[in-house]
Amino acid sequence: MSTLIVLIFSFGILWLLNTYALRRFNFEEIGRASLALMLLFTGTAHFYKTDEMVQMMPEFLPNKLQWVYLTGVVEVAAAVGLLLTKTVQWTSIGLILFFLAILPANIIGSLKKVELGGMENGPVYLYFRIPLQFLFIGWTYYFGIYLREMPLKKKLHTNTSNS
């Protein structure tokens, strides 16, 4: 739940700040920046909520702590990659695959009632978490791939209508 709050709240604040003060960034950049902030929030949690995250890992996976650290580094690196124009699309593709890859950990965490981000509510949390994961995937696709591939004429219209 906190990830959704960070994503939506940061998007709203960045959009308002840009609309009424900065007037420098386009809709696509604001969407990517808010996703980057969410990834910084979740990625850094991998370094101070390690016990909870280790509990989410599948039993068959060796070196769980190292995987937690690695995925934290991946999330922080993806946050940076979303902000760099040259790496946005490849970062977005990798991030979509990453979100799909970590979905089982979220399911396992809910089944084990891990005390982290709502998973303590058990399997019922999955009714929220699974659609949330697909929202993150859709957000990544929309702001990191779709808007970047939109024809320039249409993109300019979108940018001026959102200012």
C-alpha cells in the first residue's frame, strides 16, 4: 500500500509543482520521475527490512539475503535508468520483466503473512497486491515505452494539453 501512496502522491506533487511553478517537464517525465521515486523507496527498503524480505523468498532459492540485496540494487539502478533519456526504454523493458519476476515473492509473502506492506493480512492481501503489480507494469509501459514511441505531433499535443 505504501508503494502506491508514494507513486500517486509523488506524481501529484510533481505534476502540481511543474504545472504551477517549474513548467519544465512533460507528462512522460513526471510519470517516470514518480516511478523512480517509488523504486528508490522500495529499493532502499531492501537494505533495512532485510529479514522481512528474506521471508518472502521461495524456499528453494539459495542465498536469500544476497538476492534481497541484489533486487534492492536493481530497483535503485532502475530508478536512475528511468531518469536517463538514453536508457529509459531498456530500463522499462527490464523493469517490466523484474515486476513479473518478483510477483511470486509477493504471493509467498502473503501466504506466509510476512509483516511487510500489508502481507501480514495473508492471502486476502493478494486481491490488492496482484492488481497493484500489474498497475506498476502498466505505469512502466505507459510512461517508459508507450509515450516515448508516440508520434511527435501527438506527443506535442499531449504535452501542451497537460500544461
